[in-house]
Amino acid sequence: MANWVVKQANGKQVHVVMEATNVPCERPAHHFHRFGLRVSAVNPVQIKYFARSALRCGKTDAVDAEITAQYGGVTQPPARTPPARVRAEPKQLTPEREAVLAQRTQEDTHLMALKDAQHASPIAILRLSSVWNCSARLMKLNRR
């Protein structure tokens, strides 16, 4: 895609402007940056209010692309270097860790309730205990 963009530019400076949508925008940002293009990731809310100020409405990919291009041409947002993979990995793992923590808390509560029950199934307790131990191992791996 970057080759196509450079070809369409006919030797002019290319400035790629995209919405900063966390992880989904990082891959194209790295791709365009490798080809030596200026890349700006902009807060989507800024583009939304820019569209409102221009009295533009409609929510299609074509309209969004046109508004984002106009925003880039008018405001000339600063170019940025995409984050290195060393910084991107913890950002991706944090939501995973939070999900495991939430699941572990839920399972811990369930396990305590099962142990307190008068006629708890030993199989259910064993299964839930093994799931709890598995999530504990995942948490240890995430801390490294």
C-alpha cells in the first residue's frame, strides 16, 4: 500500500494522517514509517469535531477518509515515530492481564462458595481449583 501511496504522490511529500485507535493503528503506522512517510496518529475526537465544524455528517469509510484527509491538510498535525515493539507489547498484555485477574476473582468467589456448600461436588471443586491454578501461572508469566 505504501508503494501505491508514494506512486500517487508523484514525488511530493506524503503525510499520512490516521485516527489513533490504539493497537489497530500501530501496524499501518509502522508500515508507512518504514517507507519514509510522515505519519500522524490523531485523536478521533479531534477529527469528529473538525467534521462537525465543517458541517459534514455521514458515517461511511469514504466520508471518514475524506474528512481525515481534510483535517490533516488544514491542521498539519505533528508527525510521530510509531512506538517500538518493546513498548507495544506491555500495552497489549495489560488488558489480557486485567481479564485474567477478573476471571480469577470470579473463580475464587465461586470456589469459596462451592467449598462452603454442604453437598459440593468434589469433581466441581477439583475442576475449579485447576482452573484457578492455571490462571495463577498465567499471572506469574505476565509479571516477567
